[in-house]
Amino acid sequence: MYNKIAQIILNSGKAAGASDVFVSQPDATQESLAGKIFILAEIGGKKTDGEKIINFLISELNEHYYNDEKLMLRGKIEGLKIENIFEAALAKINKNLTEFLNNQRIRINSSATSITIGVIYENKLHFAGFGKNRSLLIYRRSDGYEIINVETSAENSTSSQEEQHLSSQRHDDSQKIAGLFSSVISGEVPLGSYFIFASESLPEYLSGREMVEIITKLPPIVAAEQIKNALLKMNTYVPFLGVIIKNTTDSGGQEIKEPIEEVLTAHTSISSLNSTEQRTEKMLAPAGIISFKKISNLFGDVLKNWRTKARAKAAQQAKRKTVILENTYSEPAPEKERTASLNLPSASSFLRPSKIKLKQSSSLLFHNVGKLAKASPALIHKSFWTGLVSGAISWVKNLNKKNRLLFGGLILVALVLAISLTSSINKSRKQKAEESFQALVAKIEEKGSLIDSYLLYNNEDGASKVLTDAEALIASLPQDTKEQQAHYQTLSANLKTLENKVKKINQVDNLEKISDLVGLNVSGLVFADNKLYGTSGGSIQAIDFKADKVSATEVNAGGNLSGGKYDGKNAIFYREGAKIFKFDIKTSKAVAYDVKDYNETDGYSGLNIFNANLYLIASAKNQIYKYSGANLATRADWIKETANLSKAVDLYIDGSIYALNNDGSINKFHLNKKEAYANKALDPATSSATKILGDANQLYVLDAANKRLAIIAKSDGHLMNQYVFSSLPSLSDFALDAAGKIIYLLSGESIYKLAL
């Protein structure tokens, strides 16, 4: 054990509500993998409801923490820590607790509820809390011990924005359960230190000095009993809860082992009996008797000593010879020869006899290699291999029967050994590949759980980043076997579901068809005065789908009208080149106007009407032209600053102007200037956004090529929903009935209805 842990429970049944302390007791293997979990809970409200909640928390924590498969993969997946597994378990508990309280119809008093959940693994501690429970650390200093509140220190280290967020979560009754354990505090218990989790009442009745005095001088279990005795003397009915954790590792991070008494084994017992037998035999032996056992032992000792001396002498002689050979040039010389000995070669010189031998061997080796190189052309000649095979056959035939059988057996053994070795290597490779595959699968599943966790707390940016990582991992997943292919298909399906959640994609099927326009070649759909209007070349088709009636009005023979927009009163405006056509839906008559200062190179696109003024995008000029006055004869530049409209395709006006780009992003302009807006491109990416409409609260963007309709919040531009119509053969246009909350979709020559 890397730590010792004890719990304190006193007067838990005497107060309103329910209170309890739980410390798990895993087996040695489970503790080495995951450590110990603990819960310290004081629930306000009905006692039976509080007990249900505590039992639910204990059951859920055991289920989602100890039974998490990622515990077994922690050593194989890089970066996977106990902290990550504990946080994932808390996220599931938060979600399930909300459902449990709703199903059981339990209401708890958040102001009288305090819960702390944690895990101690080796000397690392991770915990999350809700309410007023205290987290105290007693650590050693040079002049004694000091006690600090860890949770207060952690809160002081967070940013002010995070504090406000956590504070609002803790005090907002609508979110108090969903974010019950929204943050985890992690760290190491210092060497020789103590960690105490306590209910709010415990530090109030027991001073910090008394607590330090008891906990640091006694083992945790004894200290817990001493604290109970001290609190019982106060004769109070306040419940006291606590958990004491002591770090029992040394400075090297290793466990401090308790001294273990020597275990009595069979060997030590027999040795003791033999010694006792010898002493007893010596005491009972008669005086003057000859002991044959002593004589045999004496001869044995003499023989043993002789062998030892002989071996030592032989070793000494061999060592002396070695020393003489190695020091031929380094032995001390007489005084007269010392001057001459200065010219002798050094120990590392190649002129030493051993080095000379090495040089000779090297030259011989290179000589043989040269001979082999000269003979190598013969190795590829057919006659060489023919002679080699015939010689081998002749050699086998000359063997007697016994040797031939032995030779055959040797070849068979070699074949079996080669097959076995090859099989073992292939098996090892497959096993490593399978382990790598399973680790990759586990990492992808972990990413999926993390995405769910982010979505649970509405962290869409975090979920999107993790989704990108998961897509990269699944792209690298091998698909060599049918099992791997099945895994890939399952993971891809699960990831697609998560992608739809993150990107808010909804598949829509079984749309209601309201009209067939066979042969009319209708485009440019507009909803006005409870009818649909479309263009067919130079004519306008009024579609009364309720009466199943279509009437045509010729506006510009041989032309091709586009960009129909309703002014909200009596007219729909169309454009063809340098002409603007105003179609009166009451009289079914059209009036044509010339576009003032028309220049095709300006790159006109989009069209809309607001307060009797007409607006056109000039994408090549990064400008929006405003046409006003009688016959729209006056043109003015509406944007008064630098803007980028090079990708703009359409616009919607409600006082502000919303310019749609072909990637689905939107630029918002107000009072002739650009405003801050989300301005995010659609995801999945596109370059075929073509039309934008709006109502009081939302904007609607058509991505025709991908048969998609995106709904954007008008207030800040964030994505609300995406509808994908995969069952339609095509999607060319749409119209909006804002009052009736209905979308009309044009697919080929058919019109479908979608209720919002």
C-alpha cells in the first residue's frame, strides 16, 4: 500500500437528511490498477431520499470506474491517466444522477447538501466536490506541521471567469444537479503528509492544532477513533464525517515496508533439528568410544582441503604465465637497461606481438576474401550447381542405412524447426498487430466518450476538435481482415452519429409532395400571398398548390428571369442582365426598369427589396449598390468602408443586410458598416451555397449541391440545425412561409413541404 486510509462517522443518524462515508475495499490487483475510491456525503431533505442518492452514487462510481475497460489499457495508450478515467466516470454519474432524480421524483436541498467523491492511486489524489465539505492538507515543515484548505487554494488559482462560471453553476438551482461534479482537483500527497476530507462541522468543533496533534502522532485508524472520542465528550447531535489519508511512500517514491518477522520454513526447521541432534549425541556418547562418523568427516575435510589447494596453485601458475606474457615489455629493467627500455612500444602499439598476430590474421582474412571474390563467377555457373547436387546425392548413397536414416531425421528436424520458427515469428507479428489495432480502437472509443462528455456540457468547439482527432485515427485503422473491417464499419457508424450530433445534422425523409410541374421547367421559387411563384424562361408561373392550378404570365419573351424576391406587399422583383422586372401579384402585370450605370464586369449577384429600394451585390467591386427613386433611376454605394464581397452570392435585408458567401458564411452589415458576427462556413464544407431567406429570429441558407438547408440564429450567427434531404433526387431552390413555419423545396419538377 502506498497510503493508509481511515474514515470518521459520528451521529449520522441523529440529524435530518442522510449522511455517510464510503471507502472501497478492492483486492490487491484491483487496487494496483485503479487505487481506492471514496465518497463523503451529507444530503439535505428526506432521510430515505438521501439514502437512495448515497447508495446510487456508490453503485454508479463502482460501476463506471472499476469496470472501465480503459483501466486495463492504461499502460498501452499514451497519455491515458487515472485522472482521465475518473473524469469520464464523473461525467457519466452526472448524467445518470439527473435521470435518477427525475425518475424517482426526488428533490434535494442544495444548500444543505455536501458531497465529495475521490480516488487515491499510489500517492496521487483526484477529487471533485459539491457543497461545503472541507479538503485539508497537513504537511511537514522545518518547525512542525501546517494545515491548509486545498480547495480554497485551487479556487484562488483559477481565473475570475472560471470562478464566476463555477459559482453560477453551484448556485443556479436549474443546473445544480447537471454540473454536480463539474471540476476535478488533482495532485500528489506530499511525502509524510496527511489529507483530510471533512464535513463542515468537524473543523468547527475541533481546532486545527488539535487535529494536527492527533493525526500526525497516531496511525490513521487510531487517530479516527481518538477524534471520535474527543467529539463524543462535547455531547452534540451534529453529524461529523471525515476521511483521513496518509502518504506512506519514501523520498524515492517507493512504498515504506513494515518490518516483517522471519518466516519459519521447512529448511530452517530441519537445520535446527539436526543441530539439536548433534548436541544431544555428543552429550550422551560414552567416554573413550571411537566415533566412525568423526573419522569419516576428518578424511573428507583433508580431501576437500587438498583439492582446494591444488586448484589455487594451478590458477596461480596460469595467472603468472599470463602476467609474464602480457608484461614482456613492461617488467622493471636493471638500471643500465632503463634508458634502452624507454624506446619500447606502448601497450596499445600494433608492434606488440599480440597486435602483430592480429595484423597477420587480418591480412590473411583479406587474402582469403580476395580469393573468394575471384572464384565468385564460378558460383553462378550451371555446372557448379549440377556438380554440387550430384556430389550430394552420391554422398547420401554412400551412407549406410543407419546413417542415412539419421541424416533424413536431421533434415526432418531442421524442417520442423524452420516451420515452427516461422510460425512463431508470424504469430508474434499478428499478436503485435492485434494489440496495436485494439489500442487504436480503444483510443477511438475514448475519443467518442470524450465527445459525448463535451456535448453534455455544450462545449461544441471542444467536441469539434476531438471529432477531428477521431476522424484522423479512424482513417489510420487497418482493414486487412474481416474482423478489422467489421470493427471499422462499426466505429465509422458510431463516429458518423457523433459527427451528426456535433454538426447538428438531421436526415429528413418521407417529405410530403404537394405539386408536380411536369414540363414547366420551373426555377426561382418565391412564396407570396399564400401562393408559390416560379420562373420558366421569360415567363412567371403562379402556382396555387391548394387548388392544384398553375397560370403563366409572359414577362420577357425569350429571356431568362432570375433572383425573384418578394417585397412583402404586392410585388416580386426579378432581374435579367441590365433589366429589373417588377411583377404585380394582384394584377399579374410586369414593369421593366433599366439598371442604372450597368456594367457586366461589376459581377452582379443577389437581389433584394427593402423600403421600396432595390439592392444588388457587385462582388467585383466589393460593394452593394442601392437603387432608389422613380424607376430606380438613382444609384449609390451603400457600404462606406472596406469590405470583402468577392464570394457573396445573395443577400437578405431586415434593416441590417446579411450577405451570404458561397461557403455558407454570412457577413452582417448595419448602418453601412460591417458588424461582428459568427461568420462561420458550413461544416461539412461547401462552395455551393446559393440562397438566403429569413424570418424574425432565423436565417435559412440553401446548399443546393449537397441537398442541405442550414438554419442560422439571426442574433449572433451560430448554427442551430442542418437538414439534409438525401431521399430527394435533387434540390434546386426553396421558398419560405414565415407565418406558417413551412419550407417549400423544389426538386426537379416537384415541390415538397417541410414543416418547421
